[in-house]
Amino acid sequence: MYYGTYLGLDKVLNSQHPVSFEKGNEPAHDEMLFIIIHQAYELWFKQILFELDYAVKIFQQELINDNSEDLNLVRHRLRRVIKIWELLNQQVNILDTMTPMDFLAFRNLLTPSSGFQSKQFRLIEALLGLPLEQRHQKDYYKRTNEGGFTQQDFQTISSAESQTNLLVLINNWLERMPFFESRYWDIQNNEAINHPFWVRYRHIYSGGLTEREQAKIIDFDYVFFEQQDESLSEADQFILRSSFSPAALRAALFIMLYRDFPVFQSSYQILDSLIEIDHLLSSWRHKHLVMVRRMIGMRVGTGNTSGSGYLEGALNKHYIYRELSALSTYLIERNKLPHLPESLTRDLGYRL
Ligand code: HEM
């Protein structure tokens, strides 16, 4: 093996072709940076997709042993995705060394290509669980003319969107958690709203709400038990719970509450990683938006969207694991946590 051959450097290092350097154009020094930074992003996107594919493969299994090596590896690899996103967020600062006028020197030569067309970015979003229907200005994504995708990329993205994504798989995995089964709680029927754990928990939670927070119990009942109070509009309901089922959110809250039990650690860290990835993506969107505003002001994007207006909409709308992060709303103090039945903690591999 030879270093350059193994890494394919011949191809990688010969793939920077600034258009402004072509005959007849005025060479723009910063176009090289512009190309390399995009390529660096795309390489990291490739690695992120590789890690997410692994997570999807594991969660697609019929049975997932929560104490298995598989789950630990998913946890570990999602942490890696987090580290990569942290780096990607830093990279915006390098691009910021290009001034708006440096960019203007070659900007028009790029039209109508744009980061909007990054197939890998769209695949990451799709794999994490952002469906086309929930995208800001979704008609932009259906465009296969100027500024949109090629037919082939469009097909690849649509097909990724129609496959099971990580959000759906995590939802199913959470729904299968056995915490509330009647065998642990000495009950005949384990209807969630009358389940002894939830009756007690609801009481403690409600007792801890301040005067201004009293209405949170209505949200609580909707999120975990589908109780629809008339004060909740359709939009409220959508924000409170639209991607995860009540059963999945009950299990997720339970894991967050009892996260200190060693047996919940991997599950907790997986949920926490997904929340963090979502935050990092959103933080990238924000940094990119601020950079775009500085670079092109209120001009339209090379990809033919309204530019920063579009990016702002996407930033506000494209949270994927919003409902998981919102679970903090429903936590209670650690010292008020209900004790768990011994049979449950024993089965979970933990002794009181
Ligand atoms: C001078 C630097 C940049 C400018 C002025 C810029 C501008 C824009 C604009 C205006 C859009 C909206 C679509 C459009 O109409 O074109 C966009 C989207 C996008 N850009 Fe950039 N961009 C820059 C650098 C980058 C870099 C380095 C990346 C890294 C991959 C990137 C990735 C993206 C992505 C993924 C989108 C789609 C975002 C979404 O739909 O949420 N951009 N960009």
C-alpha cells in the first residue's frame, strides 16, 4: 500500500476546478476555499450517513437487547456523529474569512447550483426522520428544474424518505419497552391513564407546577394520554406531539427519569444523542443563515429560493426530535421519583 493510492488522493486532490480560473474568466482567489469547504462538508456528510445507516440497521431488527453490544455501538457511533457536527459548525468560521465582495467575484458563475442541492444533506435529514411533507416550502424540494435536484437525485431522496427512518424505528423501539406491563405492577389492566405509575406521577407533576404553569397538565394529558382539551388548537397539538406516539413518549420520559439506573444508560444516551444531533443541526442552520445574510444580504439564493427568508423558515421548522427535547417540560425532582416495583428493577438487572 502507498499512502496516496490508499486514500485515492489522485482523485480527491484533483477535484477542485474553480470556474473563475477557466479561460475567459477573471480568477477569483476565494473560489478555491469555497470549493474545498463544500467538499470537506460532503466528506463528513458521507461519514455521518455511514454511522446513521448502522443505527438504522440495528433498530430495524425484530428484537433489540437493551443490554447488548449493538445498542452500545449505536450509542458510541451517534456520539461520533455529534463530534462531527460540532466540527461542521466550526467550519462555518473558516468560510467567514471570505468577504461578501470576494464571493461576488465568482458568485454568478455558480448559478443555479446551491447547497440546497446537497443530496447527502437531504439524505441525512430523511434518515433522521424529516419527511418531505413537514419541510418548509416543500414545493422547492419537488423542483427538478433550475435550482432543484436532478431527476436521479430527486428519486434517491424520495426513495430515502419513503423508507423507514430512525425516528420511526426509535418510536417503535420505545413502544416495545416493558416497563408498564401488568406483571410488574400487580394490576389487571394496564390502560395507561389509569396505570398506578402514571396516576401517581401525574399527581406529583401537577403538584409541582407553579401558578403560571397550571395549564401544563393539559399538555401532559395530551402528550401522554391523548386527552384532547378544547383549549388545545390543532397547531398546539401538532407542536406537542405529532411524530411520536403517546406510548413511545411515556417510555422515553420513563428512561429520562430513571436514567441513573445503569441498565437505562445506553437507552438514555441514545435518546440524548438524537436530541443533541437535532440541536447541532439547528445550530448549523443558524450559523449558515447568519453567514448567508452577511454574504448576500437579502438577495435571492443561487438555488433560486428567497435566500435568507427560506433558510430562516427551514431553521424554525426543521426540528426532528422536538418532542424528545420537550420532555424536560414533564420532569419532576429526583427526590420525588416514585419507587419502582422490585420485580421490575430486578428484571431490569438492578437491585435496590
Ligand atoms: C458563500 C457561502 C454560502 C452562501 C452564500 C450560501 C447560500 C445559501 C442559500 C441562499 C441557500 C438557500 C438555497 C438557495 O436559494 O440557494 C443555501 C442552502 C443551503 N446551503 Fe448554503 N451557502 C453557502 C455555503 C454553504 C456551505 C459551505 C455549505 C456546506 C455544505 C452549504 C450548504 C447548504 C445547504 C445544505 C443548504 C440547504 C439548507 C436547507 O434547506 O435547510 N452552504 N445556501
